[in-house]
Amino acid sequence: MTSPNSYNTKVVLATSLAAVTGIGFYFFVNPIHANEAEEGLHPPAYPWSHKGPFSTFDHASIRRGYQVYREVCSACHSLDRIAWRNLVGVSHTADEVKAMAEEVEYTDGPNDEGENFQRPGKLSDYMPPPYPNEEAARASNAGALPPDLSLIVKARHGGADYLFSILTGYMEAPAGVEIREGLYYNPYFPGGAISMARALFDGLIEYEDGTPATTSQMAKDVTTFLAWAAEPEHDERKKMGVKAIIVISILTALSVWLKRARFASLKSRKIVYVFN
């Protein structure tokens, strides 16, 4: 008969062996694991205005970021999940968004004759893609497919920090690192070689509000815009969270008071047994 101590020892040994095996698989066998050269340089943490638990987006930065996207990024990157109406009340007024949407021609139909036709954009339309299909996008970018930016902040490890670092991290390749023709060196990109050329330069655009358009300013603004695009409900979610915390706190305080009021007499009573 096995003693309890012997059984416990076997359980501990088996658990330790499983843990060591799992760690070894992760670091030496797991194909998902990669070193820094393959994953890219880890981006630093930046103090984003919307990063705190009770903070919201900088809506002036969102407006400037949309301008950067429209004038620079939209030439190659789509924003499939964002409709014109999503900008209303966030970065632009309804009239401003209607005017921007009407500048774009959309294919609609069929009409009464059964034919498609072109019409100005409406608030319900989604942002127009730069290319008609994936093949055209690859053909225009030497075989590389520019990713859609709707969820890019959520889809990349490091989120907004990664995106800002990518936009501002272009540099000459260090000694010993060879970058083939058509690629550019960026230490924050996995592998270090990225097919997208540097897109932001000081003074590239002229902000409507007069903010100096430095490379870091444009990168910060477009990153804020894309962070909002990935999570348009961000501000409302935090507002609801604050309201929920307030309501739960009040209910908790009432519950504690009611419990003390109801049970105070029961806890302070004395039971006396009298034997005749």
C-alpha cells in the first residue's frame, strides 16, 4: 500500500516534469516563438492621452490624424470598417463629413433600367479603398499587400506604441545588415526589412489648426486616429465604466449600512439560560 507521503511526492514530481516540458517546448520547439531579430525591436511605452483608465481620446488629435490618413496613408491603405458617419461628432461636424463624402463617387444600382450608376457619397457609405481588389494592390506595391488600417492598432503587438515606432523608426541599416532593393530598414518591423517606404517628413502637410506638422506630430496624430478607428466605442465604454463604478459603490455602501442596521440587534443580544 502506497503511503500518502509517497503519493504526494509523485504528484509533485509529475507536475514539475510537466512544467519543465512545457517551458522547454515554448522556448526550443514551439515555432511561434521567435527572437528579437525576427519579432522586431520592442517599442517603448509612450504616454498616450487615452491610456489611463479614466482618460478619453484627444479629439483634436483624431481630426488631425484623419487629415494625415486622408492626405498620406489613404493612397495605399484602406479603412474598410469605418463609415463617414463614424466621424460625425468625433472629429468633424455632420456638414463637414457630408461635404467630404460627396467628393467621392460610389457605384450604386441597379437603376430602373437595370444599370449601375455613379453617385456622390453619403454618410452611410464606408471609406473608399485605394485599390479595386487585392491583385491591383499587390501589382502597385511590388507584390506587397498594404494592410487595412481599421484594426491595425489591435492587430499588432504593442498597439499604438508599435505603430508610432514604425512610422518614426526608419534609419540607415547598420553595418553588417543587408537590405535588398525595394525594402527599407526599420528595427521595429519584424525582420528589420519593411516594404513600405518612409511616409512622414517634416512639413509634409499643413494642418488646418496651424499645428506644426513635424514627423513625430503627424505620427502621433495618425496613430491616435487609428487607435480610435480600432475602438470607436472607447470613450463611451469608459464613461459607462465610471457610471457603473459609482452605482456599484453606492449600492455597496447601502448594503453595508443595511446589514449593520438589521443585524446590529442580533449581534449585540445576549441569550441567558435560566434553570429552575
